[in-house]
Amino acid sequence: NALGINITEARNATGILLNGPVAVTLNSSLDGQVFNNVAVFTEGKATATITLTSAASHTLTAGISGIANTKSLTVTVNRRPVTVTANAGLNKVKDEPDPLFTWTLTAGSLIEGIPLSGSLTRAPGENPGLYPIQQGSLKNDSNPTYTITFQPADFEITAPEEITLSERGIWTSAEE
């Protein structure tokens, strides 16, 4: 989440409003992140932009090169809401291994470089029928930047094809 910090009246040690490029450092108390920016000041005003990805309250302390006074600001970064939908249409034949259960992001967006973590599972059982695909470990606990809403889908297990032996040979139940 990009955040613009507006600096409205920066003055140097002699009280003159800053003009031109000046180094600005922002320190986050939450995770020790340090953001070094060069802000271009016009009559003491500038904006320094930072990106905070940890969903929590951050106390930012701004330091401007050549100025002894610092200012602190508390910023709350909320989790980004996303909706994950289990991909429908997955199936297998009884007693075969399960396929990889996949999902699609159907609402919201991910932050570049911060993927979702975790995998989907399904309800237990091996008899032919429908089984719900479940959220598994793809949960908020594993993804502190996101609030995940999960939409399940069904997974189908089918019976194996029957083979019948007769005096005339071997054929499948479809050939009868």
C-alpha cells in the first residue's frame, strides 16, 4: 500500500523554508523498515512516498536531512480483501491419487511480490460421489497482508469402469 507523507513546513537550521531535493528518511516502528527517499521541496513542502505491506499500525518517524527535529505519525495499514474460489470440475477415479486442488482469485488483487500462501484440501472419503473442496491452509493466519474470503467447489470421485469376463472374451460394461 503506497502512502504519501506530506511535509508541509520544513525549515533548515536557520529557519529558511527548504527548496530543492533533500534526503528524507522514514522509519517504521513495527518491523524496522527504513525508507530512504529524496523529496523535492518547494517552499518547505514536499511529499515522500513509501510502501507498507505489513497489515498493522505503524509509527513512522520522519527525519529530514539537516533538520534536528523529527515528527512521528501513526498509520494503520488494513489487510487487503481478496476472494479465492476453488476451481470446479476436478475429479478422479476411486482409489486414484487426488489432483492438485487449484483456485482462482475472483475478487480483489494481490500486491506485487506478495503471493498467497497455503493449499486447498477436500473432505475425506473415497466412495464415488461429490466432496467439497475446502480452504485447507490457504487462510488469513498464513497470509497477514490479506483478508481471504473462500468460495468452495465440489470435487467428484467416480467409480472405476467395470470389466466383465465371459466365454466370448473380455469387454467393458459399455460394450454389453
